Amino acid sequence: MNKLVIDFEQLFLSLPGLYLILSPDLTILSSSEAYNLASMTKRDEIIGKKLFDVFPDNSEDLTADGVSNLSASLQSVLKNKMPHTMAIQKYDIRRPDGVFEVRYWSPINIPFLDQHNEVACIIHRVQDVTEFVIIQSQQQEAEQLTRGLQTKLSEMEIEIITRAKEIQKLNTELEAKVATRTATLQQSKIELEAQAKKLKTQNKELEQFAYIASHDLQEPLRTLISFASLFEEEFKGKLNEDAETYLNFIIHSSKRMQQLVQGLLDYSRIGKEVSLKPVNCNEIINEVMDDMAASINESAAKISVQPLPELTGNPIEMRQLFQNLLSNALKFRKKDTSPQISITAEQQTSNWLFSIKDNGIGIAEADKDKIFTIFKRLHNRDEYEGTGIGLSHCRKIVEQHGGNIWIDSQPGLGSTFHFTIQNKS
């Protein structure tokens, strides 16, 4: 007998109730088809957006308090980690043509707790009671109707009030049971959606990088190595000791760069996770500084490096990370000023916090997020060379290692790049 396989994602989407799944920062993670139908929205257009960006207050209604009341309820759920049922709420919905339509709802907000008893997401369930409330508000105008109609309206009014009170009284126990039964389903669904979104972004960036690596990096490296090898073969034994040292340095550094590019290119083509290994950050930064010796000497840079940790990560990617950030500090220096660069690491509870500080030109507050966007440049190529991909790769590498990257900077006062790497045993 064949085992029944249930598509839980499709099951959630097809639920007859009106459901939203919200992250703790009130980003919309998912919605049922019934909810999209009732709110006149499309699921793929609201996923990933902030709740109140999609559903703002009616700007033409000066008494509108839907956003403030719902926000207070959600904050109560986040703080107390308990379900919260709201009274019937007027919350107008914006139609596709931009005009707001009057709506009344009976909402309940339920926390879903993770294994650490923290709120992983909020289940926002509503019932559209617009018809009932409108009938209630029109009750006085309908007094001239038949007694039978008046009786019916009274029954509906009583039903609405009674139902709201019953839900208010019983929701904690009932919804806790529902949340327990559906915990595995909701958690799996949220993780799958997040992973799918992450993989989609990664695949797109990897395709862009593969093109750049194969066309703009590999060929010049092959040419450099080829000519350097021919030069070595032709003049072997004819060069003085310094010249042979310089030539060996060129060949060694070029081959190391070629291995780095090829390794990343292979990774992008395969599309699989690279095995994590112990990474000695002191050795990595020393290799990077050796490769960049010409730039360091040319700029008369002074670099101080505090003892760095050994951690678990991708050696190639960690090397690329340090190289990009050090190159950035050397490149964006002030005219007639020698770069002063410090590299430090601080152990935190579950992370290592790295900081690379320079005395360069700095950047404006408005540009702090732009610099991590791929191909985004703040300066003309005549001023500073570069492809505009280095810092975007840094962000991707840090995020793949479970961390975050950001910058503290002011124009003319230098910059400090901070990034965290998970402290895995």
C-alpha cells in the first residue's frame, strides 16, 4: 500500500482561513490563498515586505488606528510570548487601483516559539466581519423595516458580540493547541522558503562571478604565468639573486591567485557547499600581505596586526575576504598621507568580531549600504581603479560563514570595516 505524501506547503496555502506568517521584525513570510483573496493582494508581491508597508492606514480617514492597534498587539506577542486576541478592528484595505475599501476584522496573533523559547514567527489569523459590522452600523437606519428584519439584525449583533467575547476567552488554549500541532509544518516551511530565497540570490551572484572570473581574471593570469615561466627558463642562471627572488615571487603569487580564481569558479559551477576547515587567520593575513607587498611598500603603509584566531571556515574565501578589505584600505587613502591600518579580532559569545581600521578618505553616511552592492562604485575609474565587486564578495563570504559585515566611517576621518564570523568548534 502506497504511503500518502502530503504537500504541507500546498496544504497551508489552501487552508480556508485567513493566515499570515510574520517574522519578528514584522516581515511577511507567507500567506494563505484565502488571505490574499480577502485582502486583494498577490502572494508573490507581498512576501518579503514589511507588514505595514503592504497594509498602511487609510490616509483619508483621520481616525484610522488600525496600524497602531495591530502593532501594539504584535509587540505584546513578541514581549509576552503569548497569543493575543484583538477586539473587532476597522482596518481599511487598499484596492489594486489605490482606493481604500472599508473593512472590519476579528484578528488573533499567535507566537510560534523555537527550541530556545524565542519567538521564531507570528501567526496572524483574521476573520472578515465587515458585513456584520456594517449591518450593525445601519441598524438605526433600518428601524422602518419589518420586525422580522429587526429581529434578524439583533440576532446578528448578538452573535458578533458573543463570538468576539468567546474567542477572547478561549483563544489562548485553543490556539496553543493549534500552534503545537502545526509547529513542525510551520518551522519547516519557513526554513525552506528562507533557504530557497537564499539559494536563488546565491545562484544569481555566482553566475555573475563565474562570468567575470572566467573572462576578466583567468586569461590575464595565464598570460602572466606563461611569460614569467618563459622568462625564468630563458634567463635561468643569468640573473642575480634579487632578480631571481623577484621572479619566483611573481610566479608564486600569480599561481596562488590563479588557484583562488579557479577554486571559486569551480565552486560556482558545482553549486555545492565547500567543506569547512580550520583556518589560521594569522597565516592568511601574512600571505595576503606578502602578495600585496608592492602596494604596501609603494604607499608606505604601516600595518599593525594583533594576534588573530584560528576558526572554522573556507580558507579560500577567508583569504579573499582579508585581501579585499586590505586592498580597499590601501586604495582609498588620502593624498600625501601614508596609510595607517590596524587589524584586530575580539572574541564574543558565539562569534569572532574582526575590525580593519584605516585613516583613508572615508565615506558619507548615505553611501554605507551602497558599497556592498555588486558593481556599485562611488568614484570614477579615473580616481580609483576597481571592478565594484570586492565588497559585495566580502558581504557574501561573511554571510556564508554565519556573520554580518558593516562599516563605521566619516568623510576625511577614515573607515573601520567590522565583520563577524561564527565561532564554531
